[in-house]
Amino acid sequence: MKTVLIAAALALAAAGGAAAQTVRLGTEGAYPPFNFINESGQIDGFEREVGDELCRRAGLTCEWVTTDWDSIIPNLTAGNYDAIIAGMSITEERAKVISFTQNYFPPAASAYAALSADANVKGIVAAQVNTIQAGHVAESGATLVEFATPDETIAAVRNGQADAVFADKDFLKPIVEESGGALVFVGEEVQLGGGVGMGLRQSDTDLRDKFDAAIASMKADGSLNALIVKWFGADAATF
Amino acid sequence: MFSFCADPKSLEGAAWFACYLTSGTHLAMYWSVGTVMLLLALAAPAAMAFGFAGALAARSRAAPLALAGRGYIAMVRGVPDVVFFLFVPIAVDQGVEYLRHLWLCPDWTEPVRRGADFVVCPVAKMPPSTAPRFAHDAWAFALALLAFALVFGAFAANTLRGAIEAVPRAQVETAEAYGMTPAQAFRRVVLPQMWGYALPGLTNLWMILVKATPLLFLLGIQDIVYWARELGGSKTQVYAYPHPDWRVWYFAALLAFYLTLTWGSERVFARLADRLARGQATAAGERLRRGRA
């Protein structure tokens, strides 16, 4: 009995110690509907809801931080925050530098959008810097022009700087639909990456396991699928 | 802000704009003007302090001190500013964390550098991860301020050194003939007169400092340029206030902001130059004397 009590006390102390630690979540805040900054200046979107729920299930106190996409991995390894949750696809190349949880968003299609249906997707193609889409464009033989933010890739197509933009279809879909016909999808859709996961420092295995377990539990009870449908529509790929 | 802003999508025209321009993100943008002004208010005196120390060190008769002063000036002036702005905050941040780590966690056995990761013990984090958001912002701002002071201090040091040496040698000799020590002569004769010679160079530096403030954005601080780009970008229906690409208007506003700031500075400096030239045996002093006669 006594050992059980001591063990319970120790477990409580350990849990208390863990709860006191604040986990800082880094995101871009410019990639709707994954993550964006809403009109009151708060981080909003699919990942905000997923991240808050994951932290609740893992028993962690979380705080959100925004950072440039370009330096999102260096800032993680330098310890400015503890996890990346920013629509980041799981790739082998990134996994050499950081570790990923299992995906919380299934592998999804990337697509080209352009001003006209006959646009040349092998011409000048805009993509965000350091994305799997940018890597794909470079390999496809097209001329790649890279931009720091997703929004600038769209602007480049609208003002004629690029023939097409190549990005996650889930990001492009609302933009194409609301463009009033100005933008259309062209070319073939391409499956890239292993879905979207959270990125953590490779030395931070404890935290990765906690988030991994929380994602598994959200997948199991269907709450993750509900959030995907809420933010990406009923025809989005779910688990 | 206003009570009628509860449902932005139902608004049109002036009401929409009234709500749009007073949204939380826009208020944050207006506040970020304060961030820029605070940086200027702190960076200018800090750079002057670095500059004065650098100038005095470079002119010192003690060889190590002179070497340190000249080395500082030559190094900062010889490296692109942007490289310094990127290097100083990271180096100082990790340096401070590493020293705190050695001090606070002597029993920690795991290495600090593990592959790409830089991991210090949790209590050594600067600021600690439990600190409020404000503390993190203030720390990032302080690091940026240090980078500004270091870079602009080196340029100010060179300007001040030139100004000190521009005060006619004959005056210092006269002061010494009156029995003043070198320190007294510097304080009573050189220091009051050097500002007239330093001002054109310092004015230049101030202008460059004003125009360099968007480098804050490079360091991840949400300054006015960050907000202009963030708010100007096109917004879909996911946002409360959807709009097309309006970056050109936001950048035009930035243009107006910076022009007003530099125009105001020019006027202040022109008056200051007159004030400093009064009674001086320089062309500007002579012009003032004739003007008054």
C-alpha cells in the first residue's frame, strides 16, 4: 500500500512538473485555411484547433508563436519554440534535420492554378520557398520562381510575373473559387509528401511521443476528421 | 471597436472600412509604429554611447585600447550590415543561454549541440518558456536593439573621431598653456565645439538608421513593414474582411510614414546645425554672423 502511495505521489509530482512547462508552438500564420491570423490578431484555422486539442489531450500548456516560413526549421532547432505546426509536409529531406509526428492531415494533392486553362505549367511557375512544391517544380523542368509567403505566389500569377502557381490544392481551392473565374486549375494534380505532421527537435523524443499519442487518439475518435471537414469541406480527404 | 462591427460580412462601404481599419490586426499595425519609434528612441542614444566609447578608444594612447577601438570600427564597417543583424541576435541569444546553462545546470551531462539542435537545460532558456509572450517579444527587441547599436555605433565612432580631430589644434594648445590638463582641455574646449563638425555625419547616420528600421522585420519582430505585408495580402472568405491584393496601398502608406519621419528629422537637424554654428569660426558660423548684422 505504502509503495503504491509513493508511486502515485511521484507520478503526480512528475505530471505537475510537466504541466508547469509551457510548450511553444511555431506556425506561419499566412497559410489559410491551415493557419492564419484572424481580424483580432489571433492565430486561427485548422491547425489552431488541432493544436489546442492536442495540447489539451497531452495535458500540456501551449502557447502560439508566429515565424517566417523561411526560418521555421532553424528557429525550432535553435530552441525558439518547441514544435512546428504549420502545414508542413513530412518529407525525407526534412526528417534528416527534425523529427515528425505521425500525420494529422492525410497526403493531399498539389495543383497548378493559372489565369487561363491553356497556361503552360512547364513555363514560369511560382511556388513558396522551401516547400515540397518548389522542389517538384524545379524537378519538372519548369522555371521556378520562389516567394517568401504563399500570398506572394498568387500575386505573381495575377500580375503576370509567373504563368502558374503550384501549391497545396487545399490552399488554392478557396482562392480559385473566389476569384470569379480569374484563376483556374490547370494541368494534372500531383500527390506529394507523406501528409502534414508536427515537426519537433530530434532530441525531443518525449514531446514527440506525447503529440503522437494525442494525434492517434484524435484519429481514433473521429474528432480529427470532423475538424478536417469543418475547415476543408466535405470532399476533403480524411483518415 | 464599434458595435456595428459584430458581423463584418454584412457591412458595405464606409461602415465596412470603419470596421476594417479598426480591426485587431490594424490596431496592432498602429501600435507597431510605436515599436519603430521606440527602437529609434533607444538605438540613437545607444549607438552614440557605443560611438563615443569607440572614438575615445581608437584615439587612446594605450595600445590595446586603441587596437580594440579601431578593430571594432574596422570590423563592423567591413561586414555587410545585414550579416551583422542576422549574426548578433543569434550569437548573443545562444551565448547567453550557454553561459546560463553552465552556471545554472552544472550537473547536466548531455551535450548542448546535438546534431542540428541547440538544447540547453530548461531553466537556462532565455527568456524561460513559461514567461509571458511580452517577455519573449521584449527579449527579441533587446537583441535587435543591440545589433542596431553595435552597427551604427561603429559608424558614429568614426564620425566622432573625425569631429574631435577637426577642432583646431591651436585651441587645445592654448587651453594647455592656461594650465588645463588634457582631460580638462577635452571637456572644456574640444567637447563643446566638436558637435558642429560631427553633425553632418550624425545626421546622415540618423537618416540611415530611420530607413534601416524595417530590418526589425528580418529579425522576426512584428514591425510596421511586417503588418503592411500581412494585412495588404489578398484575403479569402475565411477571413472576416476579405479583400484582393492591397499591398500597394499599404506600402504607399509606409512610404508616406517614412517620408514624414525623415522630413521632420531634416527640419530638426537644420535648426540644430544653426544652433551649433553660432559664434563658430566656420563658414556656417560666419554666415549666421552676417545674417544677424
